[in-house]
Amino acid sequence: MKDHGSKHTQNHVRERNCRRGDAVWALWLRFSLRDYGFCMGTLFLFCLGSLVYQLNGGPPKVLLDIRQYLGQSTFADDHGPQTPQVLPFPSQVVYNRVGKCGSRTVVLLLRALAERHQFSLVSSDIHNKTRLTKHEQVDLMRNISSIPQPYLYTRHVHFLNFSRFRLEQPVYINIIRDPITRFLSNYFFRRFGDFRGEQNHLIRTPGMKDDERYLDINVCILENYPECSNPRLFYIVPYFCGQHPQCREPGPWALERAKQNVVENFLLVGVLEELEDVLLLLERLLPHYFSDVLSIYKSPAFWRMGNLTGTVKKHTPTPAALQALFQRMRFEYDFYNFVRQQFHLLKKKIGLRSAAKELATHNPLLDPEDAEQEDTSAW
């Protein structure tokens, strides 16, 4: 009887354990099926999202919303390599400014623009070395290429061919003016300076004697003084011809090479007589550098500062002297008229109506002087 009770108890325990095991198994199976369904559903949504991403060219909005909700930063953002800076194009600009062609005005504008648009502006204070040796060319071009991009480099220097030395060629810009007007501006500036100070010309030309300082310009021209004759009058073309020795010799070779460089290497060469149109085109072509340039240029504060750069005591030579200058500067005028024509064609392409007047050799529309002095002794 005792054995029978003992067996009954053991069977009852065994049966209860079996029922418990079945319940655990059923519960595990239930959760396994739910997890399996969840995984398959997640995989399906992932595949569907990938399909939508590929068909629409971007991630689904829901994924963007989730990312915004979770936060923009990810582990890769914080610990991975930094995203490279997206540079504007072009991001390398050189303004090899021609002396007495409004470059002082443009440099003042560039300083305000560089601060506003956060590009690197390097304005060289070397004014009297436009022609360089081969070694000097390489050193300067390497220094320019090392400037953090986007940059704009400006200096009085004849055209530099970067590609000749297997360096990346920057985009060039420049401004020229009527050649006789430019010559007159420089002639009187060297002797009498500008409105920024009555004695600043004495600092720039301390060795100039009074008989040279007060030399009548008509005498200088009609009696063929070196300052009023070639090759000193052949000034604008070499800035575009380049560093070749033949570029400094007045003639067809330098002229044609200068024209070729304007077409192939300069984004824009404007004329000072139409400065506002030049600035407008620069704003259209290089907005990351020149955006808002006209608003700065027309501001009263800028005009108060810019008006101090006008040359003092400047007057017009006699018609006979002007005619003599015109004949001596025929290559300069050939180049000036070519640039002027190209400038007007570009304005027409962009849809900017030209307000140009007929060419005047001694009556420019604008006369914003720059303060840099030419190196006449280097000729």
C-alpha cells in the first residue's frame, strides 16, 4: 500500500513536469515565431526602402525624419575622416593689375569683398618688378599655388604661364584703359601724387630733380624725351603677352601673343571707362568673389575713400602732342580696341546693354586712380 502511494506520487510529479516543459516549449516557440516575423518584416522594410531610394534618387522622407529625430551626428561623422571642403569654381584667381588702370579702386573693393565672402586675398606690395627671371617666376607661381583656396592674388606683374611649369593654371582677370589717358595719369602722378597727401609724390620720387618734375609734358612728347617715347610707352601689352623678352619689344609678335592670351587665359579683361559694367560682369562670372560688389562700390563710405586716389595737377597736352603719342602707341591702341571689342561681345552674350561711347584718347568716362607707382627706371 505504501509502494502504491509512492508510485502514484512519482507519476504525479512526472506528469506535472511534463506539462511544465510543454508550456515552456510552447512559450519559446511562440516568441521564436514572433521574433522571426519581426526580422522578416524588418528585412522587407529595408529592401523596400532601398528600392525607393534607388528609384527616387534619394532616401525616403521617413528615414530623413528618423535621422532628424535621432540627431544629425553619427559615429562616422564624429570619428571618421573630415568631409572635404566643397570649393567654388574657379577657386584660383589672379589679377595681374595694370598700373594706373583703376587697380587701387578694385583692390579697395576686394578687401571689403574678401571680408564679406571669406576668400583668401593676397595683395602684393611689390609694385616695381613686373618682369621676372625664370627662377623668380617658378618661386612666385609656387607661392601663389600654396595660398588656401578659394583665393584671389593680385600684383603688378606680367602674365605668368603656370602650365609651362606643370602647375595648375589659375583664372586671370584684368582691367585696362585708354593708353594715352593711362600715360597722362602716370606722368602727373609721378610728379605731383594724388589727393591723399600733398607731399606723397616726394616720398615716391625723392631723386627727381625739379627740372624733370616740372617738365612740360608737351616738351617731353614733342622733343622725344625717353619717358615719352618707346619702349616706355609700350606698357599695357606686356602685361598680357607674358615674360618672354620679346614681349617688351613694340611690334606685331608681342601684340598677337597678348591677344591670344586674352582669349585663352583671361576670364575677363574690362575697360576702366565702363567700370560699373566690369564690376557687374565680375559679379555674374565670379559670384563667390564679387557678389554685392556694386552695392559696395556705390556706397557713400567707399566713394569718400576712393576719391582720394585722383591724380592732381593733371592737364591735357596739345593736339599735336596727342597725335604724336597716338602714332607711337599704335600697338597699344590696337590691343586696347581688341579688348574693348571682346568686352562688348561678352556684355552682349550675357544680355547687358552697352553704354559705351566713342573712343576718346584724352577724355575718359571715369578716372579712379590707383596709388601704385610704375617703375619707369626698369625700362
